[in-house]
Amino acid sequence: MTATTALTAQNTQGVLDIHYVPSAFVSKQIDACINDIGVDVVKIGMLASAETVDAVSQALEKHGRPTCVLDPVMVATTGAQLLPNAAVTNVRKQLLPLATILTPNISEARLLLENANIDSVPEIQSVKDLVQIGALLRHMGPEYVLIKGGHSPFDGGFNVPKQATERKYVIDVLHTGHEAILFITKFSTSKNTHGTGCSLASKKSIAAIASNLARGDDVRDAVNHACRYVEAGIKTSPDLGHGSGPINHFHSLSVAKEPPIESSLRVHEWSFDDELDFA
């Protein structure tokens, strides 16, 4: 079930325009979903405006603070800020304390910390800096913080490489409060990485971390399975479009069985001279 907060006109080459859904209508969508079907896990992505952030935080409180995966879509791959500063402030103050797990990329993590006037935000030089950023964010409310490291691959010594040819690993850091867990995958050279951040949080529009939590995984296992999902999606991605294409979201999907019912379907090759008899 989905509550749509914004519609984008976009392709593999970029975003052409954004249509913002009124916050009151977002609230109605959330209520319609939860009051009828209910939810096990909520995944939050692009919120677009300060008013929508308010609406979502109020809805989470209203519906009993369900398990929440918060992917703060704030900064585009190009570096452009997608949320106005007022909305970033509302996310930090209202949504971070409600988040079971916060999943920012490095730019979004820095933006949240700078919005809180934290001066000791390190520049990323090694994996230790990712760990430090995760620790700083966790003190702002979320139970867990996963720093997505795809935008800053590391060399064999887990430092920022001096040359592109030295890129060897991508590291995502899960901060639990008492330890930092590193999820390390080999760096893949691919232009088809569109949606990798939101896919890690949500399997693109179906709830990877969120759906794994909903099926009963603990946070560590949910993140582990999600990282494997995204890695396979990149390595098996099709070449679609002229820009940054999507990953392959269907690499593990197959339909191997007939439906579990006796079908009433009949196939009849009919001509205008035939008389149909379905007796």
C-alpha cells in the first residue's frame, strides 16, 4: 500500500518536473490504508515539503508509532538539495525520533547534521568517518542508523581512493548504539544504479529493509538481505535509456507453478460462421 507524496516526470537522464501532492490528501491516503488493511512496517521516502513532513509525523503518532524505515530523500545524486531547509528541520525534529532505522546516504547524513548545527561532522576519508557520522545521527533519535556508502567507495585499505582505478569496496555502516556493523561488497562499475538508495530501503516500491522487517527479520538480517538484493540488482541490470538506468529488481523472481486452483478458462478459435456452445 502506498501514500503518494509527489509525482515526478523523470527518466534515466534526470528529473524534468515534480508535482507535489497536498499534505491533507497525503494524510487521507495514509488513513485509508492503515484503517482498512493495517501495516507491519512503514517505509518513508520523498516527502517534498515541510507540510507533508508534518502530516506524516502526525499520522505515525496517530496510528501508534509503527516500525518505521526512514529514507530521508533530500539530496540528489547530482548534489542538488531536494528538500527546503524548513522541511529538513521538520524531518530532523519530528521524524528521526519516530524512526526504527534511518537510511541516509552520505550527503543526506551531512545535511541533517549541519541542520542541527553540529560542527564536528568529518569529511569522509576512511570508513572510521562513516562510523562517526552514524553515531552522531543516532544521538538525534533513531533506534538504528544505516549510512549508505555507495557514493563514496573505498580502496583496499578502506580509505577514499586517490584514483578511480583504486575503487575496490562499497561499505554500508549500520550503527546500533553499542556497535557498528560493516556490510562490505565489491565495487561494481556500472551506470545502472538509478534507485539503489531507495531500493536498499524499500526494494523500490515494495517494502528491501522494510519488507524483510515485516517478514520477521531483525534489523541486522534485514540490512544484510537488502545489501545482497541491491548488489545482485546492479550486477544483472539491463541497459535501459541513455543515462543512469535502473537496477534489475526481478533477478530472483520466477513463476514456476500453475495457480493453485482449477481454472475455468477456455480458449476457442472462433470464426464468424461458428455457433458457440459452452455446454
